[in-house]
Amino acid sequence: MLQKEVIKALNDQIAKEMFASNLYLSMSSWCYTNKLEGAGKFLFEHAQDESEHAKKLMKYLNETDTEVEIQQIEKPENKFKSLLDVFEKTYEHELKVTASINALVDLTLAKKDHSTFNFLQWYVAEQHEEEALFRGIVDKIKLIGEAGDSMYFADQYLGSLNAH
Ligand code: OFO
């Protein structure tokens, strides 16, 4: 039986993962309309991962006989200045998600909820990977540059990446 505060925090995290999924879909669409198909594909696939993160939390709540409360998800941003702007924002967003996961882990420790603490370790490891992935992309786009042909190569690079 989960404690009330933990249930609320897990439900809030579900909404955050779903928002991340929508944000990356919005970014993906911006990339496609700006003829950046490689980046569009990468973000589309990554949005799917975020949706899986939300479902994994739902499954955990279901397994503990706890009702999932799906929340209203705010509209994500859909105007971006450049490919670099898109990926700087993905990185900033992942930092926020990490902070949220860490707060959730702190809560389970304070509540001595060892099962949820253990379950959340998957997210701790995932955030480490995602921060590294997005920081690496930002660095690479800066290295390649965004002028003229460079944009084409940056997009090719993104299209070749594994989004998971
Ligand atoms: Fe990109 O993060 Fe989910 O958890």
C-alpha cells in the first residue's frame, strides 16, 4: 500500500513524462516542417520513449493497486529559433526531469518506501543517459555549426542516432 504523498508525486511524474512526450512531438513536427527530417525522426522516436516512461509509472501504480490519475497536460511550445535552440531546450528539459526524479527519490527515502525507492532507480539511471545524450547533441550541433551546408550535416548526424 503506497502512502498518499508518494501516490501524488508518482501521478505528477506521469504528467511530466507525458508533457515531455508532447514537447518532443512538437519539436519533431517543427523539424519536419523546416525540412530537418533526421532531427524530426529522432525526436519522434524519443517522444515514444517518454510515453513509455509514463506507462512504466502507471504500471507500477496498477501493480500496487493504486488508481492512476491522469492529469491535464499543458500545451507545449511549438516555435523554435533553430536546431540548436530545439536541442538546448531538450537538454534544459531533461535537467528539470532529473530534478523531479531526484525529489521523488528523496520523498521515498523520507517515507521509508523502499519498494518505490528501488523502482525509481531505473529512472535515475535513465536520466543520467538522457542528459549525456542531449548534452552530446548540443555540443555536436555547436561543433558542426548551423550555417549553410552545416545544417544538412547536423541533420544527417541526428538521423543516424539511436533515439533510445
Ligand atoms: Fe527524458 O526522461 Fe523520461 O524519465
